Amino acid sequence: MVVDEFGREVPGGRHEDDYYERRGPHHHHHRHRPSTASPRHMSPERRKTNVHPSLEYAKEPLLCEFLWKEKNNPTDETAYEAYRQSYCLNYVRAFFNKHLDDTWFRSRYSPLGRQRFAVLERNRSVQEARALWQQMVKDEASFLTGARLGGGVKSSNVSAPPASHLFSWQQPGSTETALLVSEIPSVVTDEQLVIAILNHCTLPDLKQSDLVVYAGSFIPTAGASVLQRQAIVMGQASVIQDIWTTLCKTSSLRKDRSVPRKEDDEDDINLEVDCSDPYGRLEYDDDGRGGAPPNGSTVPIKKSIVAVQRLRTGSTTTSVLTAALSSTTRCATDQAAALRLAQSLDRKRHMPTDCGIDAVLGKLFGDNLNDDSVEDVLDVCIAYLRRVHLVSFYNGCDQPAKAVVDTLTGRHPSSTIHLRLQDADATLKRAADEAKNLDNNGEAVKDLLVQRLDDSIQRALEECERVDGLVSAVAGDEQVALELGLAREVIQEANEIVSAEDQVRDKWLHDHSVLDDDQRARCSFHFCHKLFKDTSFLHKHLLKKHVEYLSAEQAKVHDEYMMKAWEAASERPVPDVLVDCGSRFGFVAASVTGQVPDCVDPEPGLWKREEERQEKDKQEREMMMRSRRDEVRHQHNYVPREAEPVRRSQFVDVDDMKVEKVEMSFENVEVPTAVAQKKKKKRKLL
């Protein structure tokens, strides 16, 4: 750090060590540094205000091979590889231990958590199918008009999304039934989020079950200290409206600011969430039987801030397809494929027959399906696939989204509604007249986008054939696994966890029940000690007032299954690690991948690119100098002179000296005459 005469840091000052030049990776012995510098202080100083997320799981960055060998002087060439793999293994295990109790982590790696997440998404599909049916029955003409996709214009990038393709809570007049919560830290669970929202509701007799949370996966944000995700909170219109009104009043009561801020003009409101304990515990159960901790400590209070806003219709984007994908010649085949895909997904998820795709098409068109209604049937099937099954027909129909939040927030292709280009047939005919797009065999060359769509449809239809063959053949756990889109082993492990949780529940009730001398039951928690008539009343009390401690004990059952899934995964949602590559390159991020976690040392590649850059700069400078010389010669009409003869040397060899006779003549010598000088007069003294 550069300081002035008063000891203050000079802004923009750099230490002279930052200017040391190093050579390439083949000359590591020339990479010198001052002897006073420590290997751990090679890189620029990290700012504490912007800590890299990887440093939450590792005490220090990973050393590159050069710095590590310089520090440890190993004799084995494979020692650095063992050090790097050990660092990555400890890194992913630290990440696992830190997020073990997080909601998003359990829904991804716990078998029972995955099953519950899939069941919640299936229930949403059923509710959305019923909402679509009610919307269609209410006004069939309006629904059919809002489903048409054939009016896309390329020059218009702000086309309004078709109303029938929007989710039920995005329909005009229905946005008051949902709230979008963003910037949710990983430590905030769904239960804590619901409790914080219900605290701003003034309606009486509300329970946590009155609000449903559809959470998405986390978002690893570069440069952030936490992992963030988004969620949608659904409820009755009166409940959501009351919550939003209270939030707005609370936000308006904050202290007036003299300087306007950006968030004042936005519609999102900051909500404080208590995330002290993932299960809601306020006191410690020291011995697992209700005992108090020896030091009398309590759970420390922690708060987090999330952003809450109304779910907007304008968040859905639209895109116009190419003329090749919008032609009427494709509508018939696309309509058959979309209908086949929707029917197969309905059978796979056991959707109610009274609101499935067959019932919707039967209500709209009856048995009058002809060539005139092909496009309308196609558009209705596409709307049904997006809203109910989270499938984008024109952009990856073989890969549905796992969560509705991913569709609403733009993290899945189904977030975009694709419009067919208007007058696509005329555009194709005009293009064919201008240029014949034929190959050597005289056959038309297939458009790459068309080929991509055809391949996606083919894969989806093949999956439909496989699913249809299994629907009638499987039963029990296999049927549940097929319905939820999970493996049979996951369902079996989920059932094992449920049985283990029941055993933990019975043991927990027994451990926290104390019988007095008069055979009355007493709660064993050190902060309660309530007395009841018998154990049945005590058990009701424990399950109602202290259920958070039971949830914490039951969560331990998931740990073993989650660890197995975590160790077997080849791709883990961990942030990139920081690699210390010296003062020349500083800290560089590297991805940790593989079932055996490992990363690539970026330092040799950086030196290689640096050498290439320096060589390129050198060549550019030489070319620039040559061009300047040529330009100067051209401007001054420079003509190269012929080579001058080599001058003889003036050296005289004394051995070759010749005696020459010199004659002197004084005949014509002119003697200059003397010029008479004037006589100076003496000055008389006065």
C-alpha cells in the first residue's frame, strides 16, 4: 500500500512489486520476486466489502502449481495434484455441510424432498389445467382468439403476449393472487418466508397452509456472498391483496430521504425475514431430552432481506419464428405432434380427464376437426403444454421445466412465447424466386432451425412411445415414479425416510415426556415444564408447541441419503474456487467438476496466452514501424543512392616509403613591402 507523509493511503497507488515482469511457463526459474515478499501476499489485496462466495467454504484460495511448489519444495511430481484434489474435496464437503438444512438443497438431494417437490409441481399442473378449463368455458371465443399465434411481425419486438398462453395468475385482473419474491438468500427456508409474509396480514385465523410457495432453484451469482433464488407465493385474492396493502403501508412509513433513490421508483418492497434457525427453534435442546445448555445461551437472531413485488404480465417475452417454421405446410404435422405430446403427458401424470387436453379440444371444436381448424388446434395445444406441463413446443419440447418459477423468470425456454411469422408462405415463395437454395443433387437444403425443431419433436415422440408402454404395465412405486418423473429408487428411499421419521417421532415423544410421582405427564423442555393429565395430552402439546424440535431431529434422517446423492453427482451447484496465480494475474476463478471433485490450474494457460499476446504485440509494433518508414519514404520521394566506392585507407607502410627529391626555387617569390606606420603624437600634460 502506498501512503503519503501523513500515513494515508494514496488513491490509485500501486506497489512496485505489481510491475515485476515475468517470463513464460517454460522459464519458471526466472519468476523472481523480492525476498521480503511472502508467497501468500503475491496477489493483490482482497477487498473485504466484496468477498468472493467461495471464501465462505474455504479459508484461503487455492494456490497455483508454481506458488505451491515454491512454498513447499515437494520431491514428488504428483504432490500438487493430490493437494488440489484434497482442496476441492474439502471445498465441496464444506458447501454440503453449510447448506444441509436449506430448503432448496433438500429438494434437490433428499429423496423425500425431491418427491415432495415433484408432488407440489404436479398439484400445480392440476390446478392450472382446471383454471384453463374455467377460462375457456367462460368465454370460448375470447379464449380461442387469445391462443392464436399466427400474427407475428419481425419488426415488432414489443408484441403483447397472447392472453391464453399466460398462467392463470398472470391473466388480466388475476395478478392479485400471487407475489413474486426475489433475492432470497439460501439460508431462508420456505416456512420462514411464509411466516414473514403472514406477519403483514391483518386478516384473522390465517395459517401457513393458506399460502403456497412455488420455489425455484438457486442462482449462483458471481461476486455475491450468498446464493439467491426466487419464489412465487400463491393465495386467495383477498389474502394477497391485504398482505400487499400492509407491505406498502410499512414501506411508506420509512424515514424520508433527502436524496431520491432508485428503489423508490420501483414496485418491489423489501421484506425482513427472520432466519435465525432453519426449523424455527429459539432455544437449544442440549441433551436431546429438553435439557438447558450449560452456559444458558439461546439461538442468535439473524435477519435477511428479500424483495417482494406483484407478479406482472409484462415479464413474459415474445419472439417471432422464422418463415420456414411458420409456414402453413408445417401446421398439420406440428398439430399432430403437439396433440400427441399433450395426451402422453396427461396420461403420464394422471391428469383429470374432465380438464385434460382431450376435454378442452372436445369443448372447443367437438368432432368438427378439419383443415380450417388445424392452426387453432395447434395453438391451443401449445398453450396447454406451456401452462400445464411447462413445455415450449418450438424451443425444446423434449425438455420441460422442473419448476414454474424457472419459466416465469426466464431461466427456461418455456418463458418465451413464440409467434408465427405473418405471411410466411409469401415470404418463402419470394425467397425461393430470388435464390434457388439447392444442393448438388437438386434437393432443397433443410434449414438448420427446422432441423433442430424436427429433431426435438422426434425425441419427444419417442419418449411418448416409451411412456405409453409403461403407463399400463407399471404399478406401485414404479407408477408413482413415472407419474412424478423420478427414478424408482428415489421413491423407495423416500418411503424408507418416511418410516425412519415415524420411528424418530415416537422416540422423540418418549424422550421429552416426564412422569411425576402422581403419574401426571410433564413437558421436559427446560423453558416449558407444563403439566398434563396424561401422556396423550402431553404428546398433543409437544406436536403443537414444540414441533420445530421434532422437525430438526427428523431432518437428521435425510443426511445419509443426501450425502450419497451428493458424492455420486458429477455436477454440483458450487461456486467457482479462487486460484492464486501470483501478482501478475491475481485471483482467477476455476470450476470444480467431476464425481471426484477437481479443477484445472489456470496459471499455465494464462502464461501461454500472455506470451501469445506479447508476441502478437511485438509483431504489430514491427509492422507499424515498417509501415511508418514506407510512408516517410513515399512522402519524400526517397530514391536509394548507388553504392559509393570504398575509400582507400590512409595508412602508409614505412617499409614501402620512397625517397623523392625536392627542388626549391626562389625566382618568382614576391616579397611584400612594409607599410609605414603613422607616428604617434605625444599629448602634452596640462
